[in-house]
Amino acid sequence: MRPMLNIALPKGRLGEKVYAMFEEAGFGCPSIKENNRKLIFENEENGVRYFWVKPSDVAIYVERGAADIGVAGKDILLEYQPDVYELMDLHIGKCRMAVAAKADFRDDRRRTLRVATKFTHIARNYYASIGRDIDIIHLNGSIEIAPILGLSDVIVDIVETGTTLKENNLTVRETIVPISARLIANKAGFKFKTQQIETLLSRMEAKTHD
Ligand code: PRP
């Protein structure tokens, strides 16, 4: 019997788009559309088992082999550097990692810059690359408040439409890196289930380049 392909999907709107892509590629699982609180869905016929997980946890499931493949944002991959294969850019969930500040903020390079962020690794790397001394303030959300309350000088955060910044009177100062959703695979799982994963990849590649 063919082994089941375990797939971690990011819960939420992005995950629903991703599922639709898998379904179109012939890896559907009709029970996933039942509106209940279940988190695991299986379709033996197509050899797939899907789990809904918190978007920032997808890479952990895949790295440790609880899922063979999954979809994670490039932000998470850059921040946590999980030991997984990055197989494909899905060209969805597009946004960018950026530095933002209050409109009237002027950087004084003689002072240590106070940076509030959830993405401490990305922020440290970025400022090291431009030789700027920083003091990192790690926050878990609502990062935009930090410069308004004087907790930080700038923030490093995800910008998608720019609405959150605008509504909090902040402006983008630098773009650090563009972000999009990536298909990732567990390294051992990829060896055992190469055929299924390659089939999925080639069908998805055909679609993302339509
Ligand atoms: C992200 C990010 C910004 C917002 C940007 O937050 O941290 O706050 O989206 O989107 P916009 O440019 O379209 O306004 P998210 O909603 O993912 O929640 P979080 O606060 O948990 O990061």
C-alpha cells in the first residue's frame, strides 16, 4: 500500500488558498470542507492526510517529521532557519519584511537604534549587514504601538497592504526582504515519499506558472 502523505496547512485564509491548490493538483480531501472543529482530515483514495496548524508552527511539524510537507511563509523560514527542504515558491501570501518608523523620526547613527520586532533574527542580521548598532526589543504582536509609545525608534515587521502602518501614522523606511508562501518538506520524508511529492510538485508548478 502507498504511504500516506502528511501535509501541514497553515490555519486561516492563506491555508484555504493552499488547500485549493493541492486539491486542483489532484490531492483533494473532501471531508476538509465540513465545517467543524476537527484538525485532521484524511483521504485514503488520494493518499493524503491534512492537519491545520498555527501558521508559525508549520515548519516545526515538518522539520520534526510529524508532517512530510507543509506551507510556511518565507518570514518564518528566515527567522527560525528550520532544517527542511524549501521546494517551491507558491507566489501567494505575498508581503514584505520592512523597517517602519514614525514619519518624523530621524535616525542619529551615533545612538544605538531601538528596534521592536517579533523577528529578532531577521532584524539582527539586517542591521549587522549594514553595520548599525541596535537594541532589540522582542514583542509578540501589535508591534506598531512600540514607536508610538516611545518604546522603540523603529519596528521590523510584515507589511502587506500597508493599512496597519498608515492607521498608526507609521511609514516604511526600508524593505528588508520580499516574503511569500513556500512549500517545504521534511528531509527524510522527501526520500521515502519522493514519488508522491514529485507528482504534487510538478502539477503545482504547472499551475503556479499558468
Ligand atoms: C501582520 C503584521 C502587521 C499587519 C500588516 O500582523 O504584523 O501588523 O499584518 O498587514 P497590512 O500591511 O495589510 O496592514 P498579523 O495580522 O499577521 O498579526 P500579528 O499581529 O499576530 O503579527
